[in-house]
Amino acid sequence: MYQYDPHEIEPKWQAIWAEANLDAVDDKSDKPRYYALEMFPYPSGDVHMGHVRNYSIGDVISRYKRMQGFEVLHPIGWDAFGLPAENAAIKQGSTPATWTYANIEKQRASLKRMAFSYDWSRKVITSDVDYYHWGQWIFLKLWEMGLVERRSSPVNWCPDCMTVLANEQVVGDGVCWRCKSIVQRKELEQWFLKITKYAQELLDDLDQLSGWPDRVKQMQANWVGRSTGAEVDFTLCDADGEPTAEQITVFTTRPDTLFGCSFFLLAPEHPLVREFVSDTAYEAEVARVVELAASATAVERSKGEREKNGAFTGRYVINPINSEKVPIWVSDYVMMDYGTGAVMAVPSGDQRDFEFARKYGLAIPPVILATDDPLYEQLKDQRERIVGDVPWLAAYAGDGVMVQSGSFTGQPGGKDSAGAQAVIEQLEAAGKGRPTVNFRLRDWLISRQRYWGNPIPAIYCDACGIVPVPEADLPVVLPMDVDVSKGESLADRPEFYEVKCPQCGAAAHRETDTMDTFTCSSWYYLRYTDPHNDKLPFERATADNWMPVDQYIGGIEHAILHLLYSRFFTKALRDAGLLGFSEPFKNLLTQGMVKLNGETMSKSKGNVVAPEDMIARYGADALRAYILFMAPPDKDLEWSQEGLEGMYRFVNRIWRSVFDLSGEAVVDEEGNLLSVYDKSLGPDDATSRGAELNRELHRVIGKVSSDIERFNFNTAISAIMELANTVQSYIKLPHGLRDDELSTRAARTLVLLLAPFTPHVSDELWQRVLGEQDSVHLQPWPSYDPAQAIASTVELAVQLNGKIKARITVASDADEEEVRREALFAVAEAIGERDVRKVVVVPGKLVSVVV
RNA sequence: GGGAGCGUGGCGGAAUUGGCAUACGCAGUGGACUUAAAAUCCACCGCCGCAAGGAUUGUGGGUUCGAGUCCCACCGCUCCUACCA
């Protein structure tokens, strides 16, 4: 025998598999289909441990499904556009394309070295023109459908990235998701995708996603943020306090509190603010508050508690429910981009309004009272307002009874309460309000003022306005040689932006903004199904055939951004008639992070364990198995070098055991015998150890199968280790005492079960040692007989009043009566004179006796 | 402020529907082999106790013949989200 040497066998088998095209996918296969997908990498440098974990999970699933007889689509590609490439290019004086494609080559080599079973002919790179061409095509399709809009809006601007950001890309305390700079608010004209049209469906369809973690669904639901309530129209008064024909509408989730509205608020950015105060005595103070809001947001945002600032505008509105005149204030805690940018303030029912009222001395009349409130007895029948200020320390936002609320007094109040309903009905009858649903979700801002992205296919013509690039003129090719390191951008390339208007032929100007990279990653999973199509992004029949993805695997950090956008794209493309389904990812597995000493590995912290180094020491097989063994896939994993060494030892042990089982004595390099036979063992030991091994084989096949199905790779591997331990005990038998059929079956089973985890050593043992002709990876997954997995006798614990007092051994098919008798006999002494009140027999587990 | 999740040996973790807590591995201890070391093999290895035995899954209660698992309260940690009206 020769020594296990991963560096010899791993490259060898990779070459053989590539030659045999083992991982190619057959579109025409009549096998059942399975689509396993891992989130494609961003080519930011070398492959890291997070990738190794992500792709090892996907690879085990893919290989397992293939052995189970599925035709498995298991593709890979690169999410190649984006800002890091520009930043790196600036640093290195290179171009984003050079940097990106060099990294892709590096990563590709690493992924191949890990033996992930991708069909490489389906590789998709988003910065390749034959991919982004179809991204532009889809953009035009969405435009046709009315889902694209260019409009002016307050947007998030990252001063370091020099570009706008989507709402989803502003994270934490208002910082850029990528560079962590503080994001500024700017009013700019930008391109939007109208994802809000799908808000309700994006929410509703979460119910279909039974294969998604609840956590992710919850996060998406929160992000879409549906709240039910009403719009209420307040009549605006002119500068003299007289009612006008104009109205200002607010959104509220608590119409039942409308009688408690003692002031009215506008967001600082609200267009009416300037109009109200210009050339009035209020102008200076209001301007101060508006400026404070604009400049202080960044600083204030990082503090948890924010001081509320406001100023009176000098104007009033009329409350439609009681015709009361209330003052309009401007305040920085009102957001322009949620609801209508105007708020009816009810300080007794909303903590923010409460604090604001206290600060500025505004009235806080109680309108909803809990029945145990001291005020309740006094006010329960009170229609007119007699209490103008509550004695409370905080607002009361819970359920209660409406008081001081005219004819509504006495009705139940609270969110979605009967009282709220009644108020809405009265407002509606008066034409002053209506029930409404409000979403937190904003439209998706997709334009970026950056070079390295997919060009937006639009042209500005002085005569025709904004004109889409005709489909026949696609693709709009991104010049690859723009030198961002010298500050160059698309706006410096006349040959790019100087065009003729497609409609009137006049000189026009091409859009030089590019699309958010998340547009590229919102449909790549569809392209994999039909990667070489040069007529369409994908053929509908082909996509429908493979989709939806059976198992998607990736990091939790994409729980909102990428997954929400992809769901939106799928629904929009469905409505365009391009797809026949509504949800792209049937099952989702969010894998945990790989950490070192409790911290995320990162280059800046200098605590990165490089996969390449680990492969160089222990080989890809040990690394793959280790990273799956150390923790369940969805939990964070603490890196341990000793753990990896342990896995390497395990692979070595398998290697020796299979040699021994196949009849070859195991020797080391110097010819010393490593096989240790126990010469004291006789035929009886051979029988009992043989029976045990047979039982274990059946049990472990069943266990590993169900564990892989449930993604419990860690316990699947520990079950294989248990089998290996049983084998270890069996091969203590000298060869003459062994059962050849059993030995061979054990060896084959070990290798087959390990094939998805450790593909190289498995094929080496399968073909070279066990002498099989075809690759282990083309074998059917082993089957088992549950009946043979059970021992003939079983040990039961006997509990007396909940404490284990004895153990009995009975035949595993013994009937309950017999077990009961045995158990009572075993604890007879402990029972003594006491009466047996109850006996519970749990077959195969224990007997519980109560006295 | 709102939402979600998690607490089990020295460590990573296991216990699938309520049924013998600590599987499997790491680390550790002892032994065999060796001139020696490494590798390998064998054995031990949660806590208190010399032992018999006892207590034990963050803490306290509850349901149950039986609770790591279910229910209530509390403590601690993590993640998401946030002036969302």
C-alpha cells in the first residue's frame, strides 16, 4: 500500500473528472431535476473561508442529489461589476476590468482546487457583454411595463463613493453599506425601479416560502413594512387663519385618537414649509430648524435618543373630526419620505408627540384611556374636552376606551379597533378621509454615478425627452479601458455619450449613469438555465423547466437586499410573460460566518486563514469535511486548526481501514506493519463484531441520508465516524476470521457515504483500491434495510418515580406485557411494600414505574 | 422603542415527535509500540464525593409517569430594524 497523499491524488482526480466532463449538465435528461445554487462570489480577491463553507454545503447537496438519481444543475459565476473594482483600480493605477478578470481567474483556480462540481461551461460573469446585454434588455422590458421611472427625489448620497445609494444600501446609523461613510441626503433626479408596485405581493408570497428561515421572512416582512390606517384630510387655513380650499393629508394608524390632535407637523423638507413662512416673523426660527435637521441628521443618527426640534410656522389647519383649529409646526422627527410628510400629532397617544408637546408647551389632552387609569372614572362619559393636559410621564399607546371624543366617546380605542373603524367611516362619509395601507418599502433607486457597471440604455434628446435605446441597438457596450485611476469616467468619453436620438435623429446625449450591481444579481440564476442564448436572456421553457431553485445557499447578509430584489425581478418578469412562476428560490439556507477567536475574519484585522494554505497542508478533502463538521451550517463557525488536523487524521484512518478491509495489510513508508490485529479474538468475536458491523452499516446509511436531507452535515459526518469506529473494531480481526462479503460491503459503503464530502479520496479508494470501473460519483446512493439496523436485544432503563433504578435487556420484539413483567421484577426490591400505581412502557426506550 | 433568535462539559457541538443528557470531534491523562520522537493502537476523560451515592442543560416556578425539549417570569448574550406617525 502507499501513503495517503492528498497532493498527489487531488490534482490527479480533478484532471480525470475534467477530462470525462463528469459535472456537465444534460438539459435533455429525463431524470428528475434538481437546481442547487450558491450565491455567486464577488471577485474581490482570493477565495476566503466563507466561500469554502458556502460552496462546500452546496457541493455536498449537489453530489448527494446526483447520486440519488437527479439531474443536478449546479452552476457558478461572478458578480463582477461594482465599486470595489474601481477603488482597487484607482489604488493600483489599473482598470477595473483588469483587476476584476485577474481576480476571477484566481478564484476560479481555487474553486477548481476545492473540486466543487460545477458545470463550468455555464459560467456567467456579469461584466461580460453577453450577460449585461440582457440586463439592459430586461431594463427596457421593465420600462415598457411602466416599472422604470426617472424622477427627482431626496436620495441617499455617499460622498466617498460619489454616488447615490438605494435605501437598502444605507445601513446601521445611516452609513454606506460598502464604505461606511455617513450618507447625506440630496435632492436629485434619478432612475427608479417601481418595486413598491409589488409590495403587497412581496409580503403575501412569503407565506409560500415554507423552505425559508422564519428569520429571513420576518426581516423581509419588516422591510416591506405594511401598516393599515387611514388618510385624513386637514383643511389648510390662510395666513389670517381663515379656511382655504386647500387640504393637507396625513397618514395615521390611529384614527381613533383624532380628537387628541393638538398640533400638526410637517417634515423640514416639506415644500409647503417654505411657502408658509417666507417673509413672516416665523421664517428665521423655522429656517434654523430646517437647517439643523439637514446638517445634524448624521451626528444625531448615531445617538440613540434624538432631541426633537421644532418651530411654529404661523399657520393652522382644521381637524375634520371636530373642526378644531390646530397649529402647524415643523419638526425634524417627521420624515418626508414616509406617509405624506405630514403628521397629525396626538401627544397623549404617541411618545414622540408627547416629548415634543412637553418641550414646546403644547396641550396633551387624553383621548384613549385604559380602564384602570385614574382618569377613567372621571372621563368615561365625557364628550367635550375638559381635561387639556394629562398628568402622565409618557404617552399611552395601548388599547383603551375613547374619551373626550364627541359622539365616539365610550367606544373601544386602539390600533385597528372598532373606534378607529367608526372614525374612518364618518370621515369617509364626509369626504375627509379613507382607509389606507401604507408601506415602508421605497422604490428602488438603481442609477449610480459610476463607471464600472451596466450602462443604463437611455438617451436624452432635447426634442424627444428621455428615449429608451431601441432593442436592436443593444447592447450599449461599456468601454473596458476607462482609466478611473486618472479620474476618468463615462462622461469623459464623447464616443460613448454622443449619439443620435433614436426617434428624431438629432444629436443627443447617452445616459452615463450605470445600474446598481444588484440589478445584475437579480436574475443571474435564470441565465444559468440558458447561459448561451444570444436571442433572449433565457428561453422561457428552459427557465421554467429548471426553476425555481430547489436549494439556494448564501449568507444572511443578503436577507433583505439581494433576495428581495430577486423576488421582485421574478414577479416582474412573470408579468412580462417571460416566466411561469412567482418565486425564484424554493428553499433557502443561510449559512453562518467563519470566525477566528470570535471575530469575523477580515484582511483589515489581519486574522484571515487562507483556504489555499490549508489545502497545501491538509488537502481539499479534509478542509471540505472539516468545515461541514465543526458546526451546523446556519450557525457561526469558530475556526480551529486542531479540528482540521483531526479531520485530516480521520481521512487517513478511512484510507487505512479501506485498505485493510480490502485485504491488504497496512504498512507505513518503511514497511512497518500498521494493521494491528488482536490475536486473542476468536470465531465468536468474529460473529458478534460482524453482526454489529452489519447493523451499523444499515443504521448509518439511513442516518447519513436523512441528515444530508436536513442539512445536518455535522451529524452526518459524525455518523460516518461512528461507522469508521465500528470498522476499526472489526479490522482487529485477523483476515482469516473476517467475512469477505461484509468487509467489501463495509469498504464500499464507507467510500460511497464519504463521496459527497471528500470526493478525491473517495474516488481513489473506489477505483484504485476497490477496483471499480466507474467513478464513485456516478454510483447510486447506497440503500439500507431499516429492519437490519435494529439489534436483536435492547437495553431499557427502568424508572421508579422518575429516577432510573435498573436496566433490563429484552428482545427488541418483546411485547409490552413481557417488558412490564421484566421491569417490575428488576425493581421489585426497590418497590418493596408500596403499591404500583402506573407503568408506562416506551418501546425501545424505557419503562416508567410509579408507586 | 419594535422584531427575531440563542443560553448544554475545558472547547466545537449531539439529543429528529417530551423518553437512558453530554453522541462525534478537539484538547487532556495513562498505557502499548519505539533507543527516542512523531505517527499509530488500546484505555480513561462533565461536576461534587475515597466510596456508596448525589446534584446537574442560564435562574426561579409550572404542566407531565417523565422536561435540554412545552408553558410563565426573570437574568444574560447575539442579530435585524428604527424618530415609520
